[in-house]
Amino acid sequence: MTAPNAQELLAVIASRQLRDDTTVFAGVGVPLLAAALARQRHAPRLTMVIEGGIIGPEIAPGRLPISTNEMRAGRRATMLPAITEAFLFAQRGFVDVGFMGGAQIDQYGNVNTSVVGADYWKPKVRLPGTGGANDIASLCREVIIVTAHEKRRFVPRVDFVTSPAWLGGGGARAAAGLLFGGVSRVVTTLGILDFDPASRRMRIEATHPGVSVETIRENTGFALDTAPIVETTAPPSADELAMLRALDPERRFLG
Amino acid sequence: MKASEYDFVAARRRIEAKAKSAGEKLTSLEDTAARVKDGDTIAVGGCLFSRTPMALVREVLRARRRGLTLARNLTCHEGELMMVAGAAERIVTAWMSIGLPWGVSKILREYVEGGKVALEEWSHLALGLRFKAGAMGVPFLPALTMLGSDLVGVGGMKTIEDPYTGATLAAVPALFPDVALLHVHRADRFGNCQIDGYPHMDADIARAATTVLVTAEEIIPEEEIRRHPDRTVIPGFVVDAIVHVPFGSFPHECYALYEADYEHFGEYTSAIDAKGSGAVREYLDRYVHGPASWMDYLDLFGGERLARQQRAARDLVS
């Protein structure tokens, strides 16, 4: 078994965050692969919800969807609700975990997928936008962000808060009316980050094997504290990698 | 957002003033385009490259409408065509590009960064609730989404205090479009519509809009509708025009009937990579203004390609 690449590492570590007998709102790409892997391996009673209006799909190996609302995404689903209804399951509290990626993320876990630059109406770079990311970040019981760990992505303050996590930290999220959820973890190619319970600032919770706390700090655009105990993650096992690779034989999302 | 988008009193008056006939609605694509006016807000059904009313979008482009607002939850290459053709000056959406494998849309970047088109971004659920509020005839719906984010300021969404608990809620404003463009699996000649697979937001969009234009893969006898009335999602009295258009979403997908043509998207985006928006102008000449009819348009893809996409769809739902 060859060593995992960055996408494989992300998918495996992310899949371990999911528990059996829960529900997960998953976007396409690595989050969907991670959810599918968890369901196959350790969480057979995990239900996926996909924003195009899909509940309980069984993703076919080699037929991975490109978008959240095409036929491939809904294969063998148990329900195809209207899109608005799919999100309302999350608003009602039925979705335990929201899995999302992020173009730009700040020290309080807020994510920007809208615009780079100070003026929304005259952006330096126009990105595709929120899609359902804002809703997932607002409504799921817990949100896990899955992203490559690069200094340019981890900025002190995002140019634009597309998807709110802890906003300005402390009690800012609840004060804005976001009474539930929030980002609990950021799974990256270097380790796992969580948030200080009081300040809601990001901190290092675990490092991947062979990665030091210093390396994570060097690749982050803001100061990072550590959790009281910094764990080392277990490397992806042979059976995790084999199952994951079987899901994406075309290497559409695993690179 | 414009005040006219959530003016529920005016929107209600428009529906009251309309003929709500159970009679004949069957007409031609050319006739549907005549019901879209410059400056209208048009809501487009489906989602991204699923069940997009492509034949209707093409007809609006052929009629060279101007100053339109395009409202769609996730916007795909139909939005790029409307930008480059100069048809849309404003897009109300949650996301725009073709799809993940093709990266961030270069047309989106050119037209929005250059200030040629305004893109008003709402969260996916918020846009769904805007159509839902419109469908319900109310000026807004309370919700727990979009709060605290910078999206609030983009469209000018307001918050309200819950009169019962005092909590802060999003007051998601209604969106009453002038025109809805929808594509469905089957309908009768009176406009009773049935959809298979993903419902998307079409039923709400139909109720929210003033004028509802629908294409259907198949026109079926009224008796068949009456045999399965539980499958009807849009009643005839909501619909103004119905047109029989097989492959009416192509190259986008129509659930269980044909899969989206990813190869076509690849060719389209490769041409843009090479020539920028000039490639889209060439595309408009070739696919929109060139073929006189929808059948001529489909001929550009060829029967073998259409059959291949049908087989792929059957395989996915079997």
C-alpha cells in the first residue's frame, strides 16, 4: 500500500470524526468521500444528507458526483426532498455534523468562499459563492472544516464572512442570533485544530505523524495556541486507504 | 434587493388580475419568449446543471432581451450565456460556476470583477425561502440562517426580534419573480405538471412568479394526470404556457431521462480557457442564434450522443 497523498489523508482523518447512528451534511469531493468511507467502515447507520435534496444515498464506486444535485449524487437514496426542505432538516436540528471545505479561513473558523478584496461589489477575485456552506455553518449541530493547510488560506481575518463560525470570538456567534452549532474542528493536511472554549480562537489539537507543532505554526497566518494535550493522529491504515481508493478509482477527487 | 421583489400586496394583485384558466395552454417556444419583457426578473428552475429549462433560456436569448435579473439558486453555464449575451445585468444566486472539476468560472470573474454584471449572493436556503415566501404570499419568512455573516449586507436582509421569545431571527424577504422558466418531465395541455426525481425549488418558483412558462419532455392526456394526481406538483391554473420540448434541458440533465453532457462542458470551458468570453460569443452564434429550431439545436449534438446520455441516466436509476 503506497503512502497516502494529501487528499487521502484528509478524507481518512475526516471520516474518523463521524460516529455511527448520526447524520452528516456533506458536500461533494473529499467531504462526500469521507462520509462514504465512514459509512462503509465504522458507521453503517450514518445517514448522508446532500444539499441538492438527497437523503441516504449510496455512492457508487467510480460514479462519484461532481455536484450536489445531479443524478449521480442521489443514487439509491431513501428520499429526494426539495432543496429548501433538505436544509430545513438541519434548521430543525436533525443534522449532527456539517462537513465543508474552505477557500480562506480565519482564526475564529469563519470561512470565505465569496470574494477576495475589501469591496464586495468590486472584488479583486470573485469566487463561486456560498452555495449551501453558509446554511451548513449556521444550522448543523457541529461543523467540521476539511482543508489543505496553507499559510495563504489561514488568515487572521477573512475578507468576507461567507460561512460564520465564531465570528469575532467569545460570545459573538450567539449574539448574532446563531444559537446552535459552530465549527468544532478543522481537519487539515498537517493536523487537527479545535477552538478554545472561552475565546473561540483556533488552536492545535493534534498533529499528523511526522508533523511538528512548529510546522503547523509556520504554515498558519496567525498565532496558534495548543490544546492542553496535543495528540498525534494515527496514520491512515491499509484498510482505510484500500476502501477509500476503491470509492474513487478514477482519482477524480483523490488526485 | 429591490423593494418590488418583496411587495406582497402588489404581487397578490397581479395574481388576482390574472386569468386562472383550466383551459388550453399548449403553445410554441417563440410564443413563450414574447411573454418575457426587457427588465424582468426571471427565476430559472432546476439547479445548476439539473433540469435547467435550457430551451426557454435559449428562446429568451434569441429574442435578445435586455436588462434582465436572473434569479437561480445555483447558476451554471446558462448564466454565463446570459451575461455574455448582454441579457442579464444582475444575477441573484447562491453559487455560480459550471461545477467543481472546471474550477472557478472565468466568465463569472470577468463580468463581476469588471462591474459589468452585479451578483447578489444569498445562501442556498435563504434563496429557497425567498421563493417559499413568494409562494406563500407573505413578505418574509423567519429563519435561523445567514445571521452574522457578511451575506446579510449584500442583499440588505434585515433581522427581527421574535415576538414570543425575543430571539434574533433572519427575516428572509420574499422574491416574487416576473417570470418563471421551468422544465418538467410531463404535463397535460392544460398545464398540470409532474416532475420525477429532484423537486429542486420549481413548485415554489411557480407559485411565486407572475407569469409561468413551462416546457415538458412529454405531453400526456389529461386522463393520465387524473390517474396519478398525487404526482402533480404544479396545477394548471398556475401555468400560463406549456410547450412540448424533448431534451429541453440538454446539455444539462433531466432526472432518469438523460445525464448531463460533461464532455460538452469540458469543450465549452476549454474554449473559454483559450479565447476568453469570445468563446462564449462563438457558442451563442453556434448554439443559440444559429439553429432555427430546438430540433436543429439537438442535431448539433447528434442522435448518438443523446442516446448515450439516455443510457447513462437509465443506468444510474436502475
